[in-house]
Amino acid sequence: MSNPPNIQENIDYTLITEKKLQARIEEIAFQIEAEYKECNDLLMICVLKGGFIFLSDLSRAINKPHHVDFMAVSSYEGKSTESSGVVQIMMDLKQPLEGRHVLIVEDIIDSGRTLSYLRQLLLARKPASLEICTLLTKPSRREVEVDVKYIGFEIPDEFVVGYGLDFDEYYRNLPYIAVLKPEAFAHLNAGE
Ligand code: IMP
Ligand code: MG
């Protein structure tokens, strides 16, 4: 395991403040409540690990009974900041999806590969409906089109951390979204 980074020193700037994140989550929750008003069987699926903080805040902001379930996928190899294009299921859902109204909750859509794969995989389980909610999206990086119903923020082509998102498994606990200084990635090139 690598040594913990100096978090404050490695942050270049805050891209989205805690206040803005929380305000946007309230808006999305309000929209979900309205659009799933008639639905008695909402199941929110958290894509681990990146989605864990977003799901827990979003779930608490939704004033309507719903279930949550978790799955873990991996689309990166090691410490890379690029999606490998190969998506592996590391942990599957515990609940069946057939006939249920399913909402996938993701941290970020970059190339779109992870979600387009996940969507196909989950559709085969025959849910009554399947929609996607992502906190962040980088439209300029898209390689595969994905139909996303709820989007928190569109962001530029920057590698971001915080609020669930990591670099080398660190920074997930920051309550805001930040961009790292180039030095923070230096050890990648040094071959460590
Ligand atoms: P995609 O398959 O290229 O769309 O990649 C999606 C996954 O890559 C996300 O669920 C994240 O886990 C990860 N990812 C993409 N961009 C970033 C980023 O800027 N910071 C941290 N993780 C990212
Ligand atoms: Mg993710």
C-alpha cells in the first residue's frame, strides 16, 4: 500500500463546494420524489465505491420509502486515471430486479463505458424501469452514449476527487469536489 498523501497540499482548487453539492442533492431528491410519486417499489442501486457518499445523502433527502442495494464494479487498472474499458463485477446485488423500478446511482460518467455495460447487464434482469442518476458527468470525454435521467453537475475534463471519488483510494472523505495538483500524480510516472 502506498503512503497516505498530504491531502491539503495536493489539492489545487475546489471545483464544487459542499454547499453547492448539498443544494443540488436536495433538488434532485425533489425531482425523484415527484417522478416516482406513483411508484411503490423504488430500488436505488449504489455503484461502489465512488457512489457511497452520494447515495447516502441522496437517500436521506428522498422523502419516500425506498430500498437500497450495492454493487461494486471496477473499470480501472491499478492507479491509472483512465478507464480500461474492461468492466469487472467485483460484488453483485443481493436483490432480484425483476418487475422493480430501479435507479442506478453513480459518482461520475467519464467515457460512459462502465454505465453502458452496467445498464445492459441490469436490463437483462427485467426491471420494470431502469434509470441512471449521476452526480457528475464529463460530456467532453464520452466515448459511448448513455441515457442519463438525473445529472448533478457537468464538469470539464479534469480528474476530480472527493465526495466519494478517489485517486489511489484516497480523498474519498472530502466533503467537496476538488482538482488535484499535477504533483499529486507524480508517483504514477515514477513507476511506484
Ligand atoms: P467510465 O467508464 O469512463 O465512464 O468511468 C467511470 C468510472 O471511472 C467512475 O464511476 C469513476 O469510478 C471513475 N472516474 C472517472 N472519472 C473520474 C475522476 O475524475 N475522478 C475519480 N474517478 C473517476
Ligand atoms: Mg464509479
